[in-house]
Amino acid sequence: MTTDIDFSAKPVAGVDTHTDTHTVATVTATGRHLATETFPTTRAGYTHLTEFLNKHGVGTVGVEGTNSFGAGLTRHLIDRGYTVVEVLRPKRSIRRRDGKSDPVDALAAARQVLSGEGLSTPKDSTGPVESLRALQITRKQLVSTTTTLITTIKSMLVTAPNDIRARYGTMTNHTLVNALVYCRPSPDLSDPRNGVLTSLKILATTYRALRVQCDELEARIAALVSMINPHVSNIVGCGALVSADLLISIGDNPERIHSEAALANLCGVAPLPASSGRTNRHRLNRGGDRRANSALYRIALVRMRYDQRTKAYVARRTAEGLSKKEIIRCLKRAIIREVYRVICTKRSTPQPRDLRRDELKELRIAKQLTQVYVAQHLGCAPARISDIETGKRPLTELASAYEKFLKTA
């Protein structure tokens, strides 16, 4: 998600963002420090910050945390025609050399804009994906609360009076909650039995109310996901909640992700080179957006259990000696291809069964032709012929040429 910027010898600015204040530093096109000033995070503060940038002729601003503390400032600057890029926080080597303070960090951000390293286009937070993010955050918090509530109920049952523990202790969660909601403890709280039952009833009632709200939020999330991208449900194993996580990570402006490799790097599924001298190897990428990485993991698990093509792939890779973790890493990298095509380029991905061309395979076998022979005549690799027949990839143009070749052969 790197961005190419033509600074045209204009001064640039860097912003170190915080909850209450933003510190801005401006530098010339050669890196010479011009000025530094701190502004409050209010509407008036944003206005004064813009006047400060205009005073120094700044056209490009590097903001740290464009999707957190700097979200409001980012929207303000973009609305007023500034080019805004997201910068990374200063490296430890720079902090050891120059120290740590808001002016120092702002100056480092401005010089990072000049260097062009580690820059990215900020996510747009003015579209429907921002609404989706708010709904998803709320639902996850409510689900976390319900988990805490049911754990508290089970813990209280451990030390409850014997008759209460004997009655409710063996119930499943759903049955337990319903039974506690309709229990009728006596108002005499001097008896521990009534105090425990009253507490359990309140916890169960709160749990059930929160579960209803979670279901309502999930329905709204599903509707919003369909509105944002109706094709995302075509990805095998990608439900509404998983789709929401992917859309949130990519943002309202998916065009900022310029390639499939960039998306893989964003999601932390692109192996990183770790070679040195005679050693040639790659290592696991532990960075990236962990929300998106988790979504890809859930898609991979669903496919490993229910998708026949994935089951065959897992069996083949297991026979080759790969572990389950290694296979899942390979699957996540393959899933990224579909995600990029559907979300970033907004093209539909048909179900795998719609892509199979069994009739081409049968016709080829009937004419006693091998995949290698066909591939040589079509000028492609034999693996592409296999992809067409099994439905692994659409390859529409090559499939048409393959079909025409078989009819005339």
C-alpha cells in the first residue's frame, strides 16, 4: 500500500497525534526544519492547524494514526484538499538517537514523508464501511460480555447451596439461562439461597437480553455487507461476520491496495524473506492486520471441513510432509487471491462447482489427448489446463480457446 507522491519542491508536514493535542512540524523539500506548533483537537484547533499549514505552503501532510487519534484531523485535511499519507511511528533507532517527545515525533513524521518509506494511503472513514466497523465493534463487545456473564453464572453455581447446584448444575447453557430467567426467588435476602438465586436470575436475564441484541446486530451487519459488496458471499466459507472483518480491514477505498501481494502483506499472510549468505529461506509474517488474518483463518478452517477441493489439497500436502499449521498458511495465501478479486476489484467469484468443466475433460480423454499436448498447442502450462477442468481458476479466455481446440482436433 505504498504511495508515490510528487512533492514538487513544496514543504511537507508531519503530525504526531494524541487525544487532546496534535503537534505539527513542517520541513522544506530538502528536510530543513521550518516550524513546530501544537494545536488542540477541536474544530477551532483544526482550523488554526490548517492556517499554520497554509502559512508555510504545505501541500502534503504525514499523519500518524489516521484511523485512531488522527481520524478527525485526516478527514478535515482531506476535505480541504490536502494530500494525506499515513506514516509509521519512529523507529527505536531514531528514538535512541533523538529522544522521544511530541515535537521530535512530528519532525520525524515530516522527514519520513520526504523519504517516501513506509507511507500508505489512509483508509476512508466516511463511507458505509465505517458504519460496519461500529456495528462489528459493538457486537464483539456484547459477545465478550455474554461470555463473562455465563462464566460468572457457572462459577456461582459451584459454591451455591446444594439444592440449587443439584437443580441447575447439569443444565446446558441455553436451558440454564431460560430456567434462571423464570425462577422465583423469595424476597428474603437474609437467606443465602435467595440471594444466590436473585443474582443468578439477574445475570441470566442480562445474558438473554444481550444475546437478542447480538442477533439483531448480526442481521444488520449481514444486510450492510450485502449492500457494500453483494459478491463477497460467493467466497466459500465467508459468512457475514467474516466478510465484515475483511471489509473493515480493507476500508471504504479498496483501490488504495494496488495488488494482490499488497493485500497479502496487509493481512500478514505474505512470507517474508529471511535469507543471508548461503541461507535462502522465508519466515512467517507476524505483522499485518490481525483482524483480517483471523478472518482468513476462519475461512480456511471452514473449507478444510466442508469443501471437497480443499480436503483433497490438505490430503496431498499432508502426504508431502507439511504440518497442519503450514497447510493453513498456504490456504490463507490462496484465499487472498479470491478476496482481492472480489473486494478490491469488485468482481464476482462464482462458486467452485460453477467453474468445473468436466465436459472438456471427457472430450479430451475421448480424443486421447493429454494435458501436455493441449497445453503445447495453446501455448500455456499444463497446469492451466488442469485448472480449467477442475474449476480451480476461471481463465475464461483460455477456456474458450481450449473448448474450440477440442472441437476442431
